[in-house]
Amino acid sequence: MDPRIREHAEIIVDHSTDVQQGDNVVISAPSVAEDLAVALHEAVGDRGATPVYLASDSRAGRAYLKAIDDEDIETPTHLQALYEESDALLRVRSETNATEQGDVDPETQSTYTKARRPVQEVALSKRWCLTQFPSPASAQLAGMSTEGYENFVWDAINKDWDAQREHQARMVDILDPADEIHIKSGDTTDVRMSVDGMHTINDYGENNLPGGEVFTAPVVDSVEGEVLFDKPLYHQGREITGAHLVFEDGEVVEHSADQHEDLLTEVLNTDDGASRLGELGIGMNRDIDRFTYNMLFDEKMGDTVHMAIGRAYDDTVGEDREANQSAVHLDMIVDMSEDSFIEVDGEVVQRDGRFRFEDGFEE
Amino acid sequence: MDPRIREHAEIIVDHSTDVQQGDNVVISAPSVAEDLAVALHEAVGDRGATPVYLASDSRAGRAYLKAIDDEDIETPTHLQALYEESDALLRVRSETNATEQGDVDPETQSTYTKARRPVQEVALSKRWCLTQFPSPASAQLAGMSTEGYENFVWDAINKDWDAQREHQARMVDILDPADEIHIKSGDTTDVRMSVDGMHTINDYGENNLPGGEVFTAPVVDSVEGEVLFDKPLYHQGREITGAHLVFEDGEVVEHSADQHEDLLTEVLNTDDGASRLGELGIGMNRDIDRFTYNMLFDEKMGDTVHMAIGRAYDDTVGEDREANQSAVHLDMIVDMSEDSFIEVDGEVVQRDGRFRFEDGFEE
């Protein structure tokens, strides 16, 4: 086994989720990531914890979704019971065919997502980590060779997360006490929102591996302006390109996309919260140096910001603030590398992808 | 997909476990059996039920068992919670490497089996089916080509189970009201036991697929004599050959084996019930015409009997009878094709592999 796989497993179990003796652990992975699943079982056993191994299989998921009537889709209460009795959830993503579920009806998918929401609530209340294993099909999605993609993934994951935490803390110090954020990129993105009373989280590889962003939640009705999400957006096996959203009083009042606009519409119509922002994130992982059509990596790039429609993470929402509720959480990215800036309370903190506290920042 | 896979899935879901709209279903399968898992998800979705997909992975299981200290092995209470909230458990076995767990310490394996016993109790209280998918390594274990083994498996499984039920009912009618059973084969097996007050079950492909046996439980302290189990016995990735047991007052007082006697000893020492018989079974599936080193098939052959040390199945034990309790249930087979007979209350009901109600039976 590639020694980087065992290193990856150790980071998940120790740094990301702090697995301890006596913990009940769920390991969820597709079969193409079996090597990492094996290394995780070894690491979990070594720490005296007890694993259950869930298969994550896009062919099986598709077969179920194509066969079931929408009105029969129910919350998997047995899965919920499993999660409730667990301490840590380790979820490995990897592709065998990234477009496997591309012919599932978006409405069915949306009904399914809604039905699973109570399960998702339980999952988010546990120690959890979502990570990526580099399969050939994942490499193909990124347009890379398998070996090149392996290097990319493990360079971004098997790193010094304490140093990364310190780098990001400087941005947290700016964003956490802030009120108004103004983001502008070219002629297509010009949006303002308040983060007053919200908390900014430093993501250094705990819930997401790789980590490498700071993120917070907009005040629900404060978002005003328009955004063109000009970077790859893959959802349910389909690529939405050129997604454009116009916000008024925090709500999406106009939307369009160059490709798969119907899917975007479906997502926005999932529930009330699906047409409002739940997250503003700022990518800060400089080891991620290219887009790979994988949000787990793309949103962490150093010269991007991302906004998610749908659910806000509880720990980003201030005690006296409303948390946006939704069954969906869809991240979308804006390229900030050229002709762009982020202003916080009237002061420019990032220009053309460089942060105020980094070399190369232009006043 | 081979159409026999969908047929197999339909039999599991309809005939074996009667999956209904609203059921919570657990599908457990190794990745090499993905095609059947996909067909099961389709069948389960089609009936309006909700699946959870558990990976069954011998490499991952081995990694955990090699890494954990025996004293840290605990009951997976999260898995137990999953099962408790389920209606039907569909378990697919298939091999990628049948000897994958051959280097796990038998004592560790035994501790693990004991820790999982409460989970097993819950599983047995549900509608459940254990079946086999024909992988290349499973074919190798049987000493067959992959295609030859596929034909063997699906011939034994995709069949008319109503006709099989009727064939077996004739043996149930003999065994159910009986008291003393006497089994003799050559000079090496000569054993007597009472089944007075016990129930005989007709296995026609519900809990086991293939089915094809009738089975009951011996009165716990009634077993007297000796048995040489002269047919293949695979346990925890190791083959035990020439297992020989001597019973007094129902208990194993002497044992030996030509190969892996240590493993046999370990199993017998698991707990009190592990050195007593929990099952007497009579194979009756004439479509299974060869040994394949797989108990699910071997024990169903028409000219064999099998006895299991350990746990008795609840539904075989009469209301006023003691049920043998144990964390183990290990089936072992006696060849009855030559120089052999089964006597029930003094009357020969099988001689040299032919039943009294079959053509070719010699009075």
C-alpha cells in the first residue's frame, strides 16, 4: 500500500476526528477507495475504537432512485439510528464514474435529499470528516493523469495543518468582528452582505480534508447584488456552467445558467432556505493550485471566494441570529484572481487573489 | 448485467424476505458482488422500501482485527441500533480472497464473535436472507471455472422453491414427531440423539439461499457417540480437515482434527454452548451435486447430514425445551452416500444417500 494512504488515514483519525478508545465509528467509502478504508480500519482498531463500514456506491444509489416512486421515498430511520449511536463519521469520496447519477430525475434527487435531512442533522452533530481518495475516474474529472492526481490530492491533504491554521487565523481576525462585506469581480459580480454577529470558522482540516478556508454565514436577509459563479460547479453528476444569481433582501430573485439551468432551478426550489445564502467562504490553501471539478478542493483555492445556497452551519451563526435552514448546501465559486477585490467594512483585504497580510498584496 | 442476477435479486426480495413498501432494509455485500447489490437496490426501490448499504470487506475486517487489542473489542452498538430499526436484512457473501483472514489470531476472532453476539441476536429476530454471489475467488475455492461456478450457483438458487418445499415436507413429516435419531456412517460415525419435543423446520430458500434442508435441534444433553466430519469445513479462512468429536451426555469430551485442530479447539472453548450441538440438519437439494467448500451449499446436498456445534435456532426448540446458547454456530458435514443410514425411532429413513420416499431407496 502507498505509504501516503496510511498517513492520510492517521490524519483523519487523529487530527480531524480525534478517535478515542471506545468510540463508535462509521467509515463510509466506495469500493474504489478500499485501500483507504482498510487503512482507516487499521487506524481505528489501533486506537481501540469500533468501526462499521458503509458502502457508498453511486450505481446502487442510482438503481434505487430510478426504481422508487417519489412518494415512497422515506427518511432512512435505520441509518439515522446508526448515526445516533456513533461518535465519529469518516466519509471518503471517490469516483468510479463521476456522471453515474447523471440520468436521475433532479426532482427525485431533490425529494431524496429532503428525506435524508434528519439523518444529515444527526451526522452534523457528531465529530465528522469528509475527504477524497484519488481514483482514476476522479483524476479524469480533474483532467489529470492518475499519478498526477494522486500527488495533487496527497500534497493538499498530508501537510502541516498547524501551520495552515496559523496562516488562516489572520483572516479570521479580520472577518470575525466585521459587519459589511463587499465582493467585486470584473463586471459580473458585485455583491454586498452583512456578517454582523456571525462567527468565522477557521477550517484547518477537521470536517473537510483538505481544509483550507475560513467561512462564516451571511445575515439571512442582508445579501444584495449579483454574482456570476464562473468556476466549475458539479452537482448530481452534471456540470452547471455560468450560474448567475441576483439577490434582493437576501433572496434569489433571478437566476440563469448556460448549462443545466433546470438543475439549478430544481435546487433553488428545494425549500425556502434553498434560495438564500448559508455560507460565505474564502479559500486559503495555496497547495491547491488548480481547479479539479471537485468542490472539496476548489473552494479552498487561495484566490477564490465561494458562497453556498442553502443550509448554514450552526457554528457560524451567532446566538441571536437566524440560521438559514435547508436540505441543500450547494457551494459555488467566484474566481478572484484578476480585476477583483474583497472589502471588509470599507477596507480592501484581498486584491486580485492576494491577501493584505501576504507578499504581493497591492495597496 | 446477467439476467440471472436480477432474477436472484427478485427471489431474495420477494420469496425470501417479502420486502414491502415502507420497510427499512439493510443490504450487506462485498464490492465483488456489486452487480447483485445494484440489482437488490433496484428491487428494494421498486417495492417502495428504503435501503442502507453495508460493505462487507474481509481486508478491512482483517486490518481492524490485527490492529485492535483483544480487551478493546466491544459490541458495535451503532450497528445494533441500525439492525433494531430494520425490517429485513439481505446479506450477500462472496470472496475476493477466501483466505484473507487466515492470519488473524483465532482467539481474537473468537473474542470478536462473542462481542457481536447481541447484534447477531437482533439480526436473527428480523426477516433475513443469507446468499452467495459467484466471484472468481469463490469459484477458485470450489475448484471450478468462473463460468462453471456461476452456472452452479444460479442453478441452485434460481429455481422453483414451491416444488422444493413439497419435496422436503415429506422428511419434515417423519422428523417432527420423532424421538430418537441414530446416524451411522462407515466405522467412524455412530451417534444417537433425541429430538423429542423439538421442531423440524423446512428450509426452502428463506433464510438461506440456496435453501434445501430440513433441520431441528437435538435435546441438549442427549447426544451420545462419535462423529467424523469427513467433508470440507472452512472457518475463518482456514480449512479444518478430519474433525472428530466424541459426545457424552451431549457434551464434546474428546476432539481432534488432522489440520487446524487449534482452531477447532478455540471454537469449542468459545463458551459453554460451543461444545454442545445446536442443530441437526439433513441436506435435500439435489441441484447441489458437488462440494464447493461453502457450507451454504454443501450442507444442502441430498446425501449428507450436518450437525452444528453452538447456538440452536429458536424456532427449532420446543416451548418446554432448553435452547443451546452460544456465540458460535459451526456446521460440520458427514457424507452419507455410502455404507450409511439414518434411523428414526428404529426405522431406516435414509440409506446410502437415498430417502425412503425417493426412487432408489433400498429396504
